[in-house]
Amino acid sequence: MKRLLILLIFNVQCSIFNVLFAQSEVPAPHNIFARDVTSLNGDWHYFADPQEQGYYDYRMNKTRWGYFLDAKPQRPSDLIEYSFDKSPTMRVPGDWSTQDPMLYLYEGTVWYRRTFDLPPAPSKGGGDDRVLLYFGAVNYEAIVFLNGKELGRHVGGFTPFCYDVTDVLRKGQNTLVVKVDNKRHADNVPTRVFDWWNYGGITRDVLLVRVRDTYIEDYTLQMASKQLQGVAFSVSLNRGVEGREITLSIPELKVRKTLKTDAEGHASLTLPKLKPQLWSPDNPKLYKVTISLDDQTISDEVGFRVIETRGRELLLNGKPIFLKGICMHDESAYTSHRITTKAEADTLLSWAKAIGCNFIRLAHYPHNELTVREAERQGILLWEEIPVYWTISWDNPQTLDNARRQLTDLIRRDHNRCATIIWSIANETPHSDARDRFLSALASHARSLDNTRLISMAMEVTSASNYVNRLHDNMHQYVDVVSFNQYVGWYRDVADAPKMTWEVPYEKPVIVSEFGGGALAGMHGAEDQRWTEEFQARVYRENLEMLSKIQGLAGTCPWVLKDFRSPRRLLPGIQDHFNRKGVVSDQGKRKQAFQVLHDWYNKK
Ligand code: GCU
């Protein structure tokens, strides 16, 4: 009996242990690049596993090796039917779609492996160091294993996630295996259909982060109110520890303040008299900031600005501003793959600046943090967005949790980035009560996390009666800025834009978050000849003329900066898996519409 009891207790302990291990996910520390990181980027071995036998077979009947064990034959007779060592390598970060022709259209599971030695602890480290494993993004689902142990499963292809691996790491060589699955599902976010390439893979940085047992997990530094003076600072530790001393320093503003954490590990202060130089597109002023806890110091560069609405006006630092925008995917110029370097982000931002833009809509999902920080340095305002796109499963609570989690992680990552002025919760979602319930929950969740930025979403206007287009969307009551997409001149009412009028019956600023049309760069002909640059240029000319009459127009965001890959764009010789609505081709060739937009913005 006694033996049985001991066995029972042991089993209970194991299952609790396993649950704890499976739940080793921790919030990704804010401003990750300022931490004590060791990069695991580089060449990782990989192979595709379309039937996911390396996971489900193992789970179900244990007759085969789970690929995450990275098993090697011990005896000549051993049967192992996979080998990371003998498999090819691909670059991480980087999507698989453009690194291996066999994976261009592939949607399924790819297994990745890399081995690494535990980086030496810094001499001053002391025994209480912890090590976190950080992923910048994996599209779409990741199951992460370290030394054969499953750390956890993460869904959502565009936001960071993190595990505490302190107790799983080994001295000497460690084996990190990631199962990545980019299959589309109706209940995912985004759902099964979307007009961009389903780039699979470990698309952003993989880092080991060394932290102390108690570390600064998050902080906020921004204007304290809508006044143009006064700065608020708050900081949160990773655990509830009272009395720990935090120092905030902004040397250029002669600020050096010390504060103590409360029982929840939080501390905050306001400097009501502080009058920093305000960040704006004309003066993208950033301040060097350090935040420290004992010997742990985090450096950041922070801009201070105020964004608000007044009736139908959008005010930046108390002055009306018109958002001269453009939409952009997270896809590099020339090579058309997921952006992984600052240079790739820079190229696209420089194209937007050449148009005369002061605003970019980062469509339709959270972009690389490099792009956000580069835009901030260059004075480009941003609209950031989660991929609640088209026909989401509005009635599925897991889908809402997924969307809410992606929104939380986006805001957690970028809430100190002053360039970001809008959180967008949806794109072109069909009207329904279920959709309104889903989206209003997201809008209030965004406000609960960050009540300093504006909430919007791209509504859709699909028709006109006797040339009058009316925007009618219940969601107007939940957003601060009313935005909508329309394609007069391309998908409907070709050549009718000059006759069109618009009614937006909401006392809020209006952004036209998409409009435009396609053209193959270098194709010329009459203005009514589809796919010529002349046709696209006319769509731009007539739309800009039509939209400028909208009362309360606070911004325009034509679709799209650069031709981008989409499996929905099949016309041979014209599209060839590219959406051709760019004002610049994927090879950097400016189309006539580029000049039309440039001239209109420069007159603004
Ligand atoms: C839609 C959608 C975009 C899409 C564009 C198009 O409005 O929001 O993601 O690429 O129209 O049809 O080209």
C-alpha cells in the first residue's frame, strides 16, 4: 500500500511539474534589444514534416522518435528516419517561403534545430541569474523544445513570446528544436483567407536573455496628459517585490529620479513641470534614457508627443495635422521576403519619405520592431494593426483570446514608441452583431492597456447610390478615428470618381485607409487600359480629387507602397503572384501614380 501511495504522489508531482514546465512562458521583457542578449540567429537545420509525424505519432503511440528529441542511432541496427545533422540549413530569422524553392507555396510543419553552448554568466552575475528564450515572431504556430522538453506552444505569427529556460539549460551543448506550422485555419487570426503571402517560419530574432531573478519587465515613459508639459513614468518588475530601488535618468533633461517599488513590484512618478522638446515628423526628437535596478541598466531612446482628436480634427502636440500616408506590408524591396534587417526597413521608409509621407499604415499585422524604431527615428507616424482581417470566427472565444493576446503583445512591445499613434483592431470585417461584440471587446482591451493612443479600424464602403457613398458602421462609437477602405475606380465605378460624394456622419476625424489600383510597372497605354501605369495614375488623380471633398478628412493611406506577393494574384505576365497596386514595383521602379501622390501631398 505504502509503495502505491509513494508512486501516486510521484505521479501527481510529475504532472504538476510537466504543467509548470509547459507553462514556462513569461511576458517578453520590454525593449528586448537593450537587455543582456545572446543571439541564436544564424543557420538552423530544418526539414518539412507535412504529416507532422514527428509530433503526433510520438504523442499518440510513441512508436517513433519525436523529432524534438533529435535522436541519433546508438547501435548499427537502430532505426531513426530523420536527421537534423544531415538536413539542409536556412537562415533564422527569415521566412522559409523564399529560402527554399520546395517551400515557396508550402503550408504545413517545418522542424528547425540549432544547438548552442550556454553563454558564460557575467562575472558579477551571482547565483540568481535567470535565462529567458525570446522569439521575435514565428508564423503561425510554434511548439518549442529545449533538450527534449516541451517548453510551450504559441500561436500568432507576428508578435514576440518568451520562455524561462533557466532550469532546462545544460552546461555545454543545448539542443533547441522548434516545430513551426503555418497552416491556415478558419478559427485563426488571420483566418483562412488573406491577401498577402503566408510566409512561414521563424521570421524574427531568436535570443537568449540573461536576467536577474528580479528584473525590470516593463516600463512606460510618456507625456503625463494631453498638456504639452509633464512626463509620467511607470515601471514593473517581473515579480511582486517591495522596496526595490529604481533609478530613471534622462540626462539631457537633467532628470535623475529614484523610486521604490510597491508590493506588486510597481513604481511610478510624474514630473509635472518637465517640458521636453516634443517629437514630430518635422523634429523627431528622441531622448536617451536609462532605467536601472541595482546593477541592471536598460537604455532606451524615447520621444515625447501628444496625439488627440478634437471633433473632426486630428491634433499632434496641440496642432491639427493631416496624415500624408501610404500602406505597407512587412516585405522587403527587391527580394520580397519578410523584413529582418534595419537596412531592409530603411529602404521602404525612404521610398515613403520620397513620396512626401509623414504617416505609414503598417498593414495588416504587427511589423518588425526594427521598422517601428526606424520610423520613429525618421519622424514617420505609424498606424499599427493586428490581423483581424475579413471573415474572422467572431463567435469563437478562443479566436477572441488569440486576437486579444496578439493585441496585448503588440502594445507591450511598442507602447513606448512615440511614432505609433493608432492601434487598429480590424480590416474590412463584414457587419454583424457578433463582429461588433468581438471588436468592441478588442477596442476596450486596447484602451485598458494604453489610453494615450487612438483606436481605429479599417471599415469598408462597398457601394454608392446615385453617386453618394455613405459610411455606416456601428463600430464608429468604439473608435477615435473613423477609417475606411474604398476602391472606386478599380473594383467598382471605374471612371466615376469625379461624380462621387461621400457622407461620413460621425463627429470624428476620417482617414481613408485604402484606395488605389494596380499597374504593371513599365506597361503603358490608354487611361482606360487596365494594368497600364496610365490607368493607375488616373485612379489616383480622380480619387485624390474626390476624397479631398470629405468633411473631416484627416488622412489618406493609398494601397500600397510596393507590389507584394499574394497567392490570390494569378494573372500570368501581369501579377505572377504579386499584387500590383504598389506605386513602386517590387524591383523599386516608380510608377506614374507615385508622382501623382507625391505632387498631391506636396501641395498639402
Ligand atoms: C483590400 C485589403 C488589402 C488587399 C487590397 C486589394 O482592401 O485590405 O489587404 O490587398 O484590398 O484588394 O489589393
